[in-house]
Amino acid sequence: MINQAEVDRLYDCEVIDEHGERIGSVKQIWLDDRDGRPMWASVHTGLFGLRESFVPIQDATMGNGTITVHVEKQQVKDAPRVDVSDQHMSDEQQDELYAHYGMIPAHRSGDHDRLPGGQVRSGGKAAGGMAAGPAAGGGVADRTPGSADERGSASRRGRHETRADDAVTRYEEDVHVGTREAEAGRVRLVKHTVTEQRDMTVPVTHEEVRVVREPADGAPTDRAFADEEASVTLRREEPVVEKTTKPVERVRLEKEAVTEQERVSGQVRKERVDVERDDRRDS
């Protein structure tokens, strides 16, 4: 629950609902006439912050520059338009806001109870009115130095000013395609010995013997018969296998660059700006 000592910290805080949805930023705080407790906050809502809505902050919580309220964002957008001309909210105006948010003020307390199912039931009014100011009894709850009347005038002027941040910057992602070197694999030269069978033909020569008979010349003789022997040596060639080692080829690795087209795809994000209008016509 927010107390009077925290009023100065509420200005320009972001108001969010229980689901974390942003409602708007605080521009004025409305205090109870009796004890000066913060009861309502006027919040600038809409795309450009041009609409002003009243949000109940009696049971809100504050932290890290945000105020969490227990009403839905859509309820705030649909809240009735309350025109407070003299910086003092009447009982009728408060009752209209209480009825819209499904709450009812308790007698003589300034507190409120939430009705079951958001239904409005008849009941009493909060004791006293509601004023915008730093303390009970009047004055404008802002940080402008000076008297209460001066602060009230400054607040009234500020309520009709537009915010400076009436534009948004849209961003989108761009794609830049390039290349980088990466290892694709390794190629090695490995030498090992294999054995294969070779069949070849080589001419070989060998000697053979044949008997040649020729007539003998000479005169008759009385020579006695005797055993004789004659021999010749036969020769032949035999195949001989000799192996020699000689260099026959030099093998080396060479790299060359080959360029090919490869298709790549990816997702890019971009922001889109939609215009939301919060128009309300008085019937």
C-alpha cells in the first residue's frame, strides 16, 4: 500500500496491471481530503499519451519505478472521463469511478471494498471529497516549488500539455552474408608395399646332339678291332630372374580453390508501428 510519504516518488512512474501490461505514466496524484492518503492517479494512456484516465491506487504496490494496480488495462482504457476543473474531485465523480472499477467505498474510511464479480451495489460514500495535493485539504501534488496555489496552477497547465516522446523509433534487422574459413577435412599420402605376380617369356638356348654318318676315306688296313669312345659336352641357357629398384614416379598433393554457389537462409526481425486511437464521444 502506498502512503503519503511516497507521493513524490510516484510521478512519471509506469503503471502496469497484474499481468505486466503497461497502462501509462503517472501525471497527477489525488489525495484524500481527511488524511492526505494517495487514492487516485491520473495516468496518460494511449499511443502518444494524449488520453488521461483515473486509476485507483489505494491498494497498489510500488517498486523499481513501476506501480502495480489491481485493475485490468482494458478497464482503465474504458474508464469514464472525469473533468476536474478546480483540482477537487466531487463525491459524484468518485462514485462514478468506483462503480466502473467494481468497488465501493466504506463509510467514514476512505478505503474501498471490491465487489464480488465486479458488480456495483448501493452503499455509502467516502467521508469527505478528494483533492489533488501533497496533503489533506487541497493543493496540487507535484514537485513544483512555491505555494499551494502556484502549484495548483502549474498542475492545471500541465494537464493540457502533450508529452515530448510523441514519436517512436522503429528498428529492423539486416542480413549481411559473408564467408569464413573452416576445416573441411584432411588428405594424406600413404605409401605401402604390395606384391603382384608377373609372368614373362624369355628365350633360352640349349644344345642337342645328333649323329652324323659320313663315308670314311682310306685304304684297307689290317688294324685290329678295338673299343673307342667319343663324347661332346652339351650346353643350355637357363632363365635367371634378377630384381632391381628404380624410381618410377613422384606423387605430391596440390591444393586448388574451387568456387561454387551455396544458398543460405535465415530469419530477420523487424518492428512494426501500429496506431491505436482511444476516442470517446460524450453522449
